[in-house]
Amino acid sequence: MKITTTGVVLATAMVVNTGLIGSALAQVSPQEAEKLGKELTCVGAEQAGNAAGTIPPYTGKYLGEVPGWNHVKFSGDQPVDPYAAEKPIVVITAQNMAQYEANLTDGQKALLKKYPTSYKMNIYPGHRDFRYPDYVCNRAKYNALNAKLVNDGLGIEGLGQIPFPIPKNGMEVMWNHQLPARAYTEEKISDLASVLPNGSIGWGRAHARNLSQANSPTVEPKTEGRIQAMSYNTTLKPARDNGVISISHEPYNFATDARQAWNYSPSTRRVRQLPGYGYDQPMIGTNGTMIVDEDRLFNGGPERYTWKLIGKREIYSPANAFKANAANVKYAELLTPNHPNPEYMRYELRRVWVVEADLKEGYRHVYGKRVLFIDEDTWNAVMADNYDARGQLWKHAMINYYYHPDMSGWQAGSQFFMDLNSGQYTGYGMTNEAKKGPILNESKFTPDMYTADAARAIGR
């Protein structure tokens, strides 16, 4: 049963506090699980479009291909937009935003008001055309019947991919976001741009080699393995940090296994462990507009917040963002003052899960409240509105995802973190001007590459 209000679809259990979670809530009945692949997609989204016809039904007609993109696997070729010929059906501006207010986030409305002459939102026809491989569907079905939260939601047991396709509370939705169907291995060189209000830019560049055991296409990712993902990043720019190596391990249970991280410095030729890495530590090179735990809008241990499921809303969200990540879009055009160039952003009306995170008493974090918008078709957080300790809206962030044939899933492209107070923003994870785009699921990385000794050996 769903309750529909103006522009809002709310799940029956509207708000759940993590303090009330028990493992019994984590599993669904066999009757509910049978909806997967029928009235629900295999990962839990509603198959049908909305009543107004402004959200289309799910087709999933393409697997491992994107029309017009003659992709060669593991080549690193850049995305091609299959919807390039489409024109916006609506352009939302400061002048007409009141008509569309029910389908906008607070951060979007704030940007429209703050930059009435330069910021707008181009709304395109919706498309739900791409699907996941069968192994992703099979794991989601297994998890619906078997996965559960443990340690008050700080960990899960089951298979490490879409653990709760039919979620019952905010923590389950956030674990779906932490463990969506994404790349098993990922190699990319990406750029970071810290854009000041006057348009000047500070640059960073990194070489990432990531291994996500939770997304192995061949080995069943049981959470007993304890580590869900490993990352290996080498800084290339700025020059003063060239050669710095960072390695981290992400656990399935943050109550029993802390995130592990190490750093190799070429100036000292030493590797040191980084205890407590993550949370609100500033991301290097972003002038404070981005913190470590907001890569992909949220990552890491969830213990500092209570996670409330607000429900589903129909929101204009970044979607099918092939254009924003294309090689023919140069940074000089994309990175305009105060916000990225709206001409390269693609928004569609989408159903998203809305989760509110409120800082627990006795815990510290620069964000007193975070509201995340998680796409129902992919379980990826696509936008976030972040508030300061006084409850004032501070930042709006967004990620431009696109479907990648290497893995038959959704790849996080450019991410933008906009400070509504200072007018600064960070462009993160951009590959437009890299020699190659991401190379996904080539499966050439192994766990022994992600150790302190491995960093030390490469540093020599």
C-alpha cells in the first residue's frame, strides 16, 4: 500500500529510527520476494511508470550495450550519449520554479534562487532502458529472503550486493547504497577541480585501482569474507603530492571491523597507518567543499547518525548522464563559476528513496543533518542536501551516473559538491579529458595488491 501526496510517494513505514531495528525486520516473506522480476524489477524498483506518465515504465531492453556507443570492452573508450538528439521538455529557472517545487530538493531550489541568471535545470524525457546481468538479480532475490542487519545496523549478513531489494527502514536503504551493483574492478585516471567563485581552478589528478569483492561476477560475495572493497589511489597532481599512495579496506561490519587505511609518502619513503580515516576529514585539494565520507555522497561507518526513511519521492534527478562525462565536453566549458554548466547536465523525473541522517547526541560531524536521494532503479545516491550544526542548508551535491557496457551496470561519473554559502564547488571523479575512460571488470587486480607492503614496494 502506498500513500500519494503532492509529488510524493511515501512507503507505509514512513520513518524508522535505527535504534529500533531488529534483525527480524531485515527479511521479507516469500510472497513479497516473488514480486522481484514481476511488479518490481529484479533489484526492487517499481516496474510501472507513474500515473501521470511523466516517469516511464521500466523496459530493461539493453544489456551490456548502449545504442550508438560501439564500445570495445576494457578499452577505456569514453561514453557516447544514446539520447544526444533529445531536447529538454522543461527548463526550470528561478522564475518558474514554483510550478515544479514539489519535485525539487531544497538544495536545487536554493541554487535556483542564489544564481537566477546562470543556473537552470534542463529536464529531459525519462528512460529506464538498461538492465543488470542475471547474477545480480539472483543475488538480490537471495538477499531478500536471507540478508539481515546486525549490530544495530552497523553490519550486514548475506551476500554483499543489494542486500535489501525490498527495504523496510532507512538503514537498509543505506546499505543498498553502500553495496549496489557496481564495478568489480575499476581503473581510471580522474581529475579534481576546486572552482573558486571568480572561476579560478585548483587542480588535482589521481590514478585509482579499485577492487570490490562484493561485486565479483564469478565468486559469490559472502559477507563472512569481512572485506567488501579495497582501494588503491596514487596522486598525480598537484606536483607537490605526486606519488602519494593511499590504500584502504572497507568492511561489511563497522562494529566488528574498522575501516583500514594506509598512506605512503615519497618524501619520507615510509608507510603509515591512518587510524580513524574518513568521516568529516577534508578531502585534500577541495578547499573544504568536500569531505572524505561524501565520496559517492556517503561512505564508511554509519554510526554517527540515525537514519530515517522518509519514503519515496518523484524528484528531478541527474540520470543517463552520458553527456556530462563525454570526451567532447572540455573542462573549460563544463566548469563555470559557482556551479557546473547547466547545459551539460541531464535531469529526468525519477522515483528516489529519501533518507534523512541526523547526527546523534554525543557525536561530532560537520554536517548536523544529511538528506540523501537514492535512485530506485540502481540504489545509487544521486543527490544530497547537507546541513550545518544549526540546521541551515549548507551544500548540495550530485553525481552523474551512466550505464557502462564493461560491467553492464551504472558507473559514477562526475560528482559536484556545491557550497551554497561561499559559492565555491568541487568537481570530482571527472574523466572527460583523461586519455582513457574507466576500465571496469577487467578483473586484473588481486587482494595482495592492497596492503601496506605493496605500497612500500611500489614506493621503492
